Amino acid sequence: MIKKYDSQAKAKKTIIIPQIGVDSAPADLLSWSLATHIRQTLNAGTKDVVFSLYNMKAAPSGGTLGTVMTLFDVYSLQQIGEASKPWVHSPIGPPASVNTDPSPSIMERILGVRVVRDLGTLTTNVQGAVDRTQVHRTWGLLEGGKYYGDKFRFQPYMNARNILTGALIHFAIIFGAMALIISPIRTLLKKFIYQPGEGPSKE
């Protein structure tokens, strides 16, 4: 979308807002709200946003599932990997302070689990990689990163009941993504999922 339409949109003074559903609007809007509050009340930048998806009572639509299922049909693994890098969609490069970020704990590196005061046990967010690229793009678009601050980070997680549950979710996401790479598995799954235009009701 950015490569194809960004320059055209700017020339026509048009705004295109993709990722405006469950993925990635909540993360992007909440990060903006927090950074705005800190900027207006303290006149300071925001350093670290730890985002936790606590409870989502929703199911993906047929369109969303269709996008996931056809992603690997259209793009190579290299292209998907490049598009998932945290700062890839930002109009400016990442903050210089990225190079001095502390490494994740051993538990997070191995099990994908982190414990944060007041937020509890956190694990890998199934939409976290996409949300992070969108939030970091907004960071770069707003005053060249100066509005949020030159040390801004967005870290997306999901709430987990405990460390064991968090680890199971983490590995389920990894193996699920690996399964989608295999074409026969994707073909089989397409027969059982909602089709575009279908999906759960609002109720």
C-alpha cells in the first residue's frame, strides 16, 4: 500500500488508513492517546509503551482469514519477513537509541513470556508484529518522531493466565505460522474457514 499509493495520496491530498479494524487500530490509537497525554501534561516524550491485549471477544471475518490464507501465495517469505520488521514502514529510520535497548530476558527469549508489574503475565501477541509496524509508522509520521519522542518503543503482548499458558500460546503461534507456509495445509484450511463476505454476527 505504501509503495504503490503513498506518493499518489500525498499528491492528491488524500489520506489512506489501512489496518483500521481490530488489527491495528486499538494499538495505534491507544499509543497516540497515551503519547498525547504525556506530551500535553508533562511536555515530555514517551519512551516505552507496553501494550497488552487483555480480552478480545471477537472472531476474524472471512476477509481477514482470506488475507492470512493468501498471504503466502502472493508474497515470498523474504518479503513477509521484511514487511514485519518493527520500523520498516516508518518514513524515517528508527531512533538511534534502538541500538542500546536491553535484551529480552531468558524467559522471554525461550518461552515468549514476560511478567510486567500491574499487567501480569504477558505472551506473544498474534497480531503484535503487524501492530508494531503500524504504531512505529505513526511515530515517524508525527513531526518526524519528535511528537512521541526520540526514544519511543511499542511492545505488543497478550495477557496470559500464567507462565505455562503463555508459553503454550507462544509456541502455538509459532507452529501455526509455520503450518501456513505449507501450501497443502493452506489449501485444506481454506475449505473450513469463513469465506470473504462471511463471518460471525455482531452478536
